[in-house]
Amino acid sequence: MALFVIICKDKPGALETRLATRPVHLDYLNASGLVKAAGPLLSDEGNPIGSLLIIEAEDKAAVQALADNDPYTAAGVFESVEVQSWRVGVGSL
């Protein structure tokens, strides 16, 4: 198993859609069994403006599939989604 990060940036004006879709998004992530840690990226005012997910999976294709099928993706919340290989440098999960 390898570690990856998914870095998502929201489209401008997507906050209402994000909040409305949040329960099904969280259910989806919890059911995947792949998420080590996840949470919103925040503006200086404390509002969600994106997402950061740390994923443990067999390969990048599995992580891309997770991102592609995320309810936030289907709802059009994200302006950009980046999947990147990652490893712990300091600290632990």
C-alpha cells in the first residue's frame, strides 16, 4: 500500500453546494476504507475553500477513481483536483 494526497480547490461560489453535499461526501469517504485523514482547506475567514485528503491505496489509479466518484466532484464543487504520491516526512499517521 502507498500513500497519496488529493488536493482539491473549490469553484468560486461553491460553498452552498459543498455544505448541501457534505453528508453524502462524508459517507462516501468513510465507506471507501482508503482515507487516513481528510478535511477542508480554509480561507482566512475560516470558510471551506477546498479539501485535502491523505489516502492509502494500492495505486494512483485507485485514488483517481476515488476522487472522480466523490459526491463533491459530481456536484461540481471542485475547480481543480490533483492526485499526488506522498510519504510521511515528519510525524506519523
